Amino acid sequence: MLTEQLPSKADFMALKADFKTLEGKFDALEPKVDGLRLTLNIVLALIGLLVALGLVEPVSKLLGP
């Protein structure tokens, strides 16, 4: 009865296949995340430049004391 509850080799092979599938999906997402990170860095740099040039008020001034 106890052996019926233990995972079989087939169970482990199915789990391994599932992990391979997930790994492939994460690998496909990596370039998209890198692209978003680059875009966010550019936007933040541009906002910083606008604040430094005095064209935009810093958030701290907009929120008040």
C-alpha cells in the first residue's frame, strides 16, 4: 500500500519534461525582460535629464512638504 503512494520513474520523467517546458518559456521571456529593463532605464534617464535641466519639477516639489 505504501509503494502505491511513492512516485514512479515515469512520474519523475514527466516532471522533468515539465521543467524543460518551463525552462524554455523562461528562456523566451528573458529577451523581453531585458528590453523592458532597457526601456525603463532610458525613460528614467530622460526624466532625470528633464529635472536637471529644470524643465520638469521633481516629484518631491510636486507633493509638497
